[in-house]
Amino acid sequence: MPSHSLTSPEIFQHVRIVMGMVVGLSVTRLLNGLVRIIQHPKQTRIYPVHIGWVLTLLLMLLHFWWWELWLVELQVWTFETYLFLIVYAVTLFFLSAFLFPDSISDYTGYEQFFIARRKWFFTFFGLTVVFDLIDTLIKGPAHYAMFSIEYWFRVPVYLVLCGIAIVSSNRRFHLAFVMLGLFYEMSWIIRHFETLQ
């Protein structure tokens, strides 16, 4: 091993490159899917709930890249932490792929596709909620203290809603879930992540 010991910010920059590649692939997948819909509006019937989750996931990906900057303050880096962050980013990529697969020719449109494949989507969405909790704990007590009791309420509520979304094909529930989720995410970001201080 070289005599020079790496600092935490140097290690973080190294890890961030791999995370950035995976997040970039996820954003690309979503944007390509939206562009395909715009280019060929009559090719596949769109579904507002599907579009709502696309917008929510785009916001989540941008937010993920924004909040992970706090990892620069992590004092000790281990391979387990690195692997966890990569798996977290890969899970977000899977969500992107579930929203825009290579083909939905077996379905009449995005509504039938989304409802038929919702179990996969919401299982992975629930995983991201658990990963977010672990990620928050990794950053230490000073980090998660700033969220107050709301954070500890938010996690189980999201998990319960994901569980309902897995078993229920009720269109009204899915529309309400995505609308509330999108507006809540925007509120959460504005209230807690406006600046990285």
C-alpha cells in the first residue's frame, strides 16, 4: 500500500463516480421514455399514474444525487458502505427500467402494463425507503436529528402504502398515491434539502 492515506473527501469522490454512472443511466432511461411518448404519442396509450411515477422518480434521482453530498463528511469508509450505496443506486435504476421497459407490446398501453407489473415496481420502491433509512443512519445522529419525528413517521407510512399498492389494482388509490407522493417529495426537499449546509 502507498504511504499516502486517503482522506474521506477523496474516497467520497472516488465512490461518487460509480454512483453518478448508475444515476445517469437511470435518468437517461426515464428521459428517453418520455421523449418516445412525445415523439410517438399515438403508438402507446399513456396513463397519468405512470407519468406521475416517472416524474416522481426523476425528482427522487436528482434528490438522491443532491443529498448524497453529505457523505463527504463520513469519517470512516468501508467496502460495505460503498457496496450499499451502489446497490441503492442500482435499485433506483431498476425502478426506472420497470417504468420504461424495452417493449410493452404485450400490453394495450401503459395503464395495463403498470397495473400488471406494479408488484415489482412497488417492491423496489419499498426497498428504496428502507435504503434511505439505512443511508440516513450511516450519516450519523447529527444528520437524522434535523428531520425531527416526521422522518420516523414517513418511513412506515411509505412502506404501508407500497404494501397496499402491491396488492391493490384500484386506480383511484394509485392516482392518489402518486399525487400525494409527488407533492410530499417536493415539500420534503424544499423543507429539508434546500441547501446542503
